[in-house]
Amino acid sequence: MSLSKTINFYGRFLIPFSRIGFTLKGLSVPEQHEGLKGRAVLITGATGGIGAAMALGVARSGGTALAVGRGDGKLAKLVAGTEGLPGRIEPFKADLSLAADTLALADALAARPGGVDAVVNNVGVLNHAHAATGEGVDAMYAVNILNPFILTEALMASGALKPGGAVVNMASGGMYNAPQNLVYMEQKPEGYNGFAAYATHKRAQLVLSDEWAARGYAAWTMHPGWVDTDGVKRSLPKFRKVLKSVLRNEDQGADTALWLIAERPAPKPGALWFDRGPRPAHAFKRTRTPLASDADIRGKLETDAAAIRARLQTGDAA
């Protein structure tokens, strides 16, 4: 991003996206949500940051958080944190950079009595250099959009998530920096642009939310604000160093996702939900003209999902 664009971006969003904006809207956390009581809520990336705050928020409200993480130790620590709460956390170990683990998770959830009431596609990553998964897929593409698509579609196909069930896609204000496109969806090592990839993946989530809503699910894409997480510390150290004093805490970042699932406001096509309300999906004129259609986005995901399923079936995924 050019210097002028950077100044424009941070100047425009510093107050609304920070904890200052959260406070000015009169919001407070942590909160119990009556609408989560008795609900089974699947949360990916649940062992830290916003994901952990969401899982504990579900348990605090009397629901069951189906918490997905990669490490047994972190999952056990998360479960231990529910002592004395009216709800609980049910741990699931899976590496969601891998389609094999993603599909195995979907099968486990399909076999779970009671199914799933809501899915929060929270896991995400911002890499500054190309990295491939063990299945040979661009890691950012796999984690941020392809495997969440595979997981959600599999849960819908199995009936584990029934029509009327909720889906929350965790986006980012970074999406305001890119139009809808395929150029940065899946990249090669040469000329890798992690910021453009991240923005592209997050904007593609809007396409999926709108389509799932049209199919009868309560689906939204939301922005948590600027939150002080380990992911921000790792991927955006300069940003965190400058703005740490005004970054939101993890409960503030989790607030809108929990509210959406509990209150079920009517989805609005093309909206990015933020601080419990629908907001425009574009902040700048330069992103309003899409470089790829909704059908293009959906088509790529469907094609790539089918291809990796086929490779897995033949033992050729790596």
C-alpha cells in the first residue's frame, strides 16, 4: 500500500476499529447470551485469541462449544477454563490447513448426536512468504478459505448443520484493500503478496455467506475490529507496537460473532457485520468493481475442493 493509502486507511479506521470505537458504541463484555443456551457451536481456531474467547463465551452462556485446535495441550487448557461455567467445551483435534483433517472433522461432527447449530469459520493466517501445506496447497488459501468452504459444505451435505443453522465467517478490515478477484486467491512463491491474499480471501467470504444465506442458512461475514492477538503479534508486529494501547481485547473481538448466533438478525446481502450491525462491504471506490464474479469465486473453490478430494481418495494428495 502506498503511503497516502496507508495514512487514509488508518486515519479512517483508527477510532471505529479500536477499543475506543467499541466503547463509544456502548458495548460491554464479557456477556451472557440467552440465545446460546443449549446450542452446539463449532469454532475453528479455538485454542487462542478470539476463538478461545468465543468458546468460553458459549460455555459461559450455557451452550456447548465444539472447539477445534491443533494441540492436545491447548485444547485441554481451554476445557479446564470452563470450570464453574453452566456450559461446556467439547474438544476436537484437527489441522485445518489439511483437507484430510478437515474432512475427518466433518465426519466426526456428522456422527455427533445432536449435530451442529452454528459454525464459526474463525481460523485464519497471514503469511508474508509463500508456504505450502503437506497436501501441496498454498497455505493461506487452504486455511483462510478453501478448507473452511470444504468443512461448511460437508456439514451442510451431511445434515449435521441443517437449513436455518448459523454460519459466521470471520473477516477483517483488511478486505477493504482489495476488490473481489482470483489473482491473489492462490499464489505461487514468485512475487508472493500476503496482504493481497489475505484481503482477497476475506472478501471471498462475503460471496460464501451470501450464497449460504440464499440457501436457507443464517450466514454472515463479520469483522472483529483490531484485536490484540498472537496472530497480530506474529504477522503485524509494527502495527501492534504502534497501536497496542488502543487494540481491542479478545472478548471485544468475539462479541459480534456470539451476538449474531444468539440473536439471528436477518442476513443482508453484501454486508460486513461489525459491532452488532451491518456495514458496507467497501470503504474505497477502487474496490467496488469486481475483477471476478461470484460464480468465479464459487467455481474455483468447488473445483479445487473436488480435486483435492479425488487426490485424497487415490492417496495422491501430498
